[in-house]
Amino acid sequence: MKITNETVYDWGAYVAMNRMVTRATHRGQSIALRVLFAALALLLLFAARFQFTGILQVLLALLGAVILLWTLFLNQLRALLMVKLIMKGVKVFTNTFDQEGWTVAGVGGGEQRMSYDDIASILEGDRYFILLEDSRRGYILDKRTFASGGLERFRSLIQSKTKKTIENV
């Protein structure tokens, strides 16, 4: 029994992956840091507006704006960096799952055989599955593109082979 999935690694997939991994691995820490950095950004913007003049005012305003944008759009910025810097070239990956493991193949060639033992956790969101090796590396699977085998067969196969439950995030 083989189950095949073809996933387009685009900006939306990376944003979803960043959100899901953040929620699953360090949700409370992420929220606390974002609140802290948003407060710092607002303090810098306030100080730039009312406390300083000249070049210092401009620098504080720029720093405050950058920190505020980083805080509000962290997942989108990470996704943009991944698309532009890390994942150049191959945009579509085909994953074929069988009883012994699974194969990841890119459109431009290249194939990698993976073991179910490599999976540390399985995350499920509204549109994607994420198979995490650790908190920084994982594989995105679009739920809508399971070509053969279907979603339920994939769920039962991955849970039985990894001995892990699927975490909804």
C-alpha cells in the first residue's frame, strides 16, 4: 500500500508551517516575547516622538518601526526568508509513503529515503500536516493533494509506524 502526496512549497505553506511549529513547540514563550517586543517598539516610537530631536529621533523611530513590524509579522518574515534564501529552485515535493518509510522527491531530481523513526512529532492544521524531525526541520504535506490512499489511510499509517499521536494545532 503506497500513499502519495505532492505538496507545493510556497509562501503560504511556509507561513502555515511556522505558525504550527511555534504553537506546538513554544507557544507561551512566543506570546510573551512578542508582547515584550511590541511594548519595546511602542516605547521607542513614543520616545522618538516626544523625547528626542534630530538624528536620534529618526533612529529611534526607525528602530521602533522595525521591531514592531518584526513582532507583528514574524511568521511571514520567516516564510519570506525561507522562500528567498533557503529553498531556491525546487518548489514541489512528492512524498511516497509505504510500510518501510517514505521517499521525498523534488521536481528537479534528487530523492531521499526517510525512516519513520526520524519523525519526532506530527502536527495537523486546517490545511497541512507537518512531520517534524526536531523544532527546526520538518516536512509539509498538503492535505488536499493526497493522490492515492487518502487522508484517513495516511493518518492510520503514520500513527502506527511512528507510534505517535497526531497533535492538532
